[in-house]
Amino acid sequence: MSKSIKTILGVMLMCVSISALSSVGVKLDTANTDISDNNSLQNGAKLFMNYCSGCHSLSFMRYNRLAEDLNIPKEDVVTNLMFNAEKIGDTINATMPTEGANKWFGGTPPDLSLVARYKGVDWIYTYLRSFYPDDSRPYGVNNHVFQNVSMPDILLELKRTTPKDEFNSKVRDIVNFLDYVGEPAKLVRSAIGTKVLAFLLLLLVLAYLLKKEYWKDVKYGKWRAKD
Ligand code: HEC
């Protein structure tokens, strides 16, 4: 085996073991989100604006893009989703003032535009459902996947008042929405991907038929006598 192949294999092995190590300790639940489920995305957007946008911004996302991508009529976006903005072209910014955030949480709640990219959907799904009572913490709660977190258990009331399956499905919608926000082009990318594959498949059939046609001549045609 050549040296470079050995090096590549070594690096691959290292990556596998590092990713295996990093997930040791907490078992993440599978989010099972589906970015092509538009109802789920719409519901997630509504829940996010109601429960999260007070503290967290989505500074890479504008309301009008949301309206377009999720097929929500602009009037509905204005009345149901825009609590923090003046104009439909604005980005989604948290209402919370920075000084207040520093005082209350010891820092500004992070922007969640890309959180699904760096934490992954399973992590967020598990995180939002893993708060537990802990009197030693300022908000009386701690979190199994994020020890000593400074975010309160925002969904506690919802969890108390909603059947478990329904609650999980609501959290799943929020996570699905964050996944879309992390890469809005994913909606288009997946759709184009299917079309490109279908096109390539069609091309394969045509190319095969063409090849057969050409080889008929090569084998038995004017260039070569029949066997
Ligand atoms: C009252 C303010 C507040 C609300 C409301 C809130 N959060 Fe948070 N959130 C925080 C703070 C503060 C942190 C930072 C925690 C830390 O670093 O200890 C945080 C952290 C997070 C993180 C981890 C981000 C990272 O980069 O590690 C995620 C994910 C998250 N919040 C999601 C949500 C979602 C989804 C909602 C709505 C259901 C929500 N939050 C509502 C204050 C809030």
C-alpha cells in the first residue's frame, strides 16, 4: 500500500474515532425532521416567533424571504409573525436589548441562524426537551445536553399543557424550521437534485441506445464484413 493511501486511511480513521468520541455521554434523540414538509416549517416559524424570537435573532433571514419560501401570504406574515420588526424586508432580530441580556443571562443569547449547521438537528431537538429542575441554577433549571445553561426552560408551560406526542411534534417543527433557516437553499437544492438525477438517467438510456446503434456499424457495417 502506498504511503499516501495509508495517510488518507489514517486520517479517515481519526475522524471516525473523534466523531464517535464527541458523542459519548449523551444519547441524542433523532429529530426526524423533514424540510420538504411545508406545514411543519410554517408551524415551526410561528412557534419560533412566539417562543424564541424575544431572545434569539435569526439575522441571516428576512421576513419576506420567509413568506416566499414557506408560501405564507405576506399579510399573514405581517399579522402573525412580525412582532419585532417594522418592515417586511427586515431581518429577524430579537426584541431583547443587549444591556438587559448581559444582566439577565450573563451574555446575549446567541443568534440561531446557523445553529442547525453547527449543532445538528438531533442536538437541538434533544436540548429543547432535556431541561430538568435544579435549584442551584439561576432559573431553577439545568439541561442534560448543555450543562449549566443560562437559558430558562421556555417550553415548560407548553410541555405541561400538551400531550407528549404533540409536544414532541411541536419541538420537531421548531427544529425543522431552524434547519431550513440554516440553509434555505436546501429547499431548492433537493428539488433540483432530483430533476438532475432524472435527467442523467434519461441521458444514460439515450447514450446506451446510441452506443448500440454505433457499434452495430462497427461490428457488421461497412468497416467490417459480417462474421
Ligand atoms: C429568555 C430568553 C430565551 C428564550 C425565550 C429562548 N432562549 Fe435559547 N438561549 C438563551 C440563552 C441566554 C442561551 C445561551 C445559553 C448559554 O450559553 O448558557 C440560549 C441558547 C440556546 C441554544 C444553544 C445555542 C448554542 O449556540 O449553543 C439553542 C439551540 C437555543 N437557545 C434555542 C432556543 C429555542 C429554539 C427557543 C424557543 C423555543 C429559545 N432558545 C428561547 C435564551 C433564550
